[in-house]
Amino acid sequence: MARYGISKDLPEGIKPEIVFEAAQKAFKELGWEIYKMRPIAFLVEGRTTLNEEYILANIIITVFGNSEIKITIKGDTATQATVEEQAKNILAALAKALNAATGKQSL
């Protein structure tokens, strides 16, 4: 099973609710299905199939202690390279959605 994770500090002055909304937009922009959302936990989970490789990903915003945005992605049949590429695509789409929502470079 291929796995990959990315963590970024929550940009100063950006509320977790904005990142939660941006995460939904990021998955939709990439054509991923959102199959679970937990607004109280600021969690969005998505899934997709690429070249018969089933891939799951989640974006969660932690607000206790060190506030972070975490992207975790895994694929039972996907290669490590595919998983890493998709994680970077999600991060880029999330940054784009955050920039649109806040009007400034966020990630």
C-alpha cells in the first residue's frame, strides 16, 4: 500500500472554516468524489480511480496546539509515485482555492 502525507502550518489569520470550504473545492476541481465530511473536525475525505488505481485522501485542519493543514493519501493498488503526485495536485488545488477565498497567497 502506497501512502504519503503533507503537513503545512495553518496560515496566520485564516480560519479553519475557510480551509474546510477550500478543501471541498479542491477535491471537486480535481474531479474527486467527496464521500465524507466532518465540519466539526474540519475533515474532508475524497476518493478517485486513476488508471484502475483506487486512491483515498483526506484533508484535515487541526486547531489545537500547532494549527496545521494535513493531507494524507493512500492507495491499495496505486504506485508510490502516483500517490505522491496526487498529494501534490491536491495541495496545489487547495492553495488555489484558498488564494481565491482570501485574496492572498496562503500556502
